[in-house]
Amino acid sequence: MSKKKVLVTGGAGFIGGNFVQYMVSKYPDYDIYNLDLLTYAGDLTKHRDNETMENYHFIKADIANRDTIIPLFEKVKFDYVVHFAAESHVDRSITDPGVFVQTNVLGTQVLLDASKHVGVTKFVHVSTDEVYGELDFDPTTFFTEETPLQPNSPYSASKAASDLLVRAYHETYNLPINITRCSNNYGPYHFPEKLIPLTISRVLNDEKVPVYGDGKNIRDWLHVIDHCSAIDLVLHEGLNGEVYNVGGHNERTNLEVVKTIISTLGKSEDLIEFVKDRLGHDKRYAIDPAKLEQLGWKPTYTFETGIAQTIQWYLDNKEWWEQIISGDYQNYFENQYKLNR
């Protein structure tokens, strides 16, 4: 029997990279293809061990380049596509929304055409809870799969558009698909423009930590490995055409997250600096994962165990994140930070 061929787009990124590691380890009888353009947040150092594995393959390519993607699908004939590749930073989408439309919408459409062309067994589109918009601070309200899409940033609007394209290809062409919408992820190899890795790296360097507004915006946090196990389950057991929300009931305000990291590292809260709030900053996200739990999924990390492990990972891998923040990101962040002051 021939090996299953799994294409993971965005496999040099944070969540996609962790998923590639997860799949290469768990499924030695699958061929895992990591496709990534290696833009500013792409990093292959996380795959140094994978490069020695016979079932790991890397392809540098742009998902929006039809002349590359269609022949690639014809040549390899992938069985499964797990689509992570996306521009994902809200702040960047506010300053340059066109890039998000190009990658997140047009890139997804190219992948859908290629998948339809070769007849893939399953196309899993990894989306975000941000497509639902925002919730108020009522702790009894949650996003479900039936919540209307009401995106509030160019990033979330581009993801909502790609979600609808995926649904349309299922309804129109009978392409076998699933869509997953996850809450905020954290864990190893997280590019330090997002809240948790940014806070850890700046606190370790005794630098000010910018907190938008009053810091009371709430996010539901999920360890990236729990997200990987959820996508694995949906890939193999998800009902064709269905959407599955992925969340861990770990709601925290942004300020609580920052204070937890500062306390764990034994630093002073004087490092916190409140800055002008982000445009269109959603108040609260919270996921109801009951539908996915009915498939048999449960998170293994609490926020307390997960954040402790993540902080320790950054302590053990200081050279990695120091190299990351010494490059393009540092210039970008400083420019954004000055605008917010």
C-alpha cells in the first residue's frame, strides 16, 4: 500500500510548524510535505530534526502562484491538504491589508482549485475564532459553529472570506472539506510579535511590555499541541463539510497574561506600559468546543501548565528568539510601538 501524502501549507510558521513536527512523529507511514514561502515569520530551524526523517519533505513555494501549485499537485497527488498558510498578525493587516487578501483569499482559492483538480481525500482549512467578531464580557456567552461571521479587522475579514470559499467549493464541487476555528494559540516557536512570546522576550530583556488600552480584552488560550491533536482528529474523523471550533476554556485578560509571565520570571510589573488601543480591537473571544469534544477531543494542557512550559521553552531557547527579534521584526515592532505611544 502506498503512503498517504499530506500537504501542510505554512509549515514553517508557528502552528503549522508544530503540526508538521506532530505529524512526522505520529505518522511515520505518511509522507509529510511542508510547503512554505519563508516570509518574515517563516523559520525552518524547528525542522532540523525532521530533515533526517524519510517521511519529511520541504517545498518552498507561494500558495498564490497558480503556475507552481497546480503542477505540484499533479506531480505529487496529495491525499490530504491541511491549510495553515496565512498572514496572521492583526496589526500588520491594519497597515497593509492587500497582502492579507492576496495570501489568505487568493492563495486559498488556488489551493482549492488544485485540490479539486486532483481529487484530494480531505481539505482541512485552519481558520480562527476572529471571524466571528467579538463577544461582550458576559462569561456565559460563547462562539459556536452557528455564530454568524462578523469579522472586525482586515485579517479576520480575509480569513472569513477564505472560509466561505472553502464552504463554496464543498457545496458547488463536492470537495471534501472541514474548517476549524481555533482560539488564541501559544507554545514553542511562536514568532515574537504576538502577545505571549513578545511579553516573554521583552521581560527577559528587562524591556517595557506594551499593553493595548486598559488590558482588559479577553482571549481564550489554547496550547499549540492541543490544537495539533484537534486538527489530527478532524482530518481523520471530521464529518465531511463540517466546521469545528477548537478552544480550551482558558479565558484570560491580556493584562492577566502579561502579569502571569512577569510574576513567573520574577520581574517587576513596572515593566508594563499601557499604549494607545489598537484600531478595531475586539473585546472578547471565547469558544464552545462541544462539537469537537463529541468526536473525542479534549485538551491536555491547562493554561497554568501550558504557560509554565512555554516560558521554560523560551528560557531554554534564548538564542533562537534573540536571532528572530534582531531581524526585520525588531524594526517593524519599534515603528509600530512608536505609533502607539
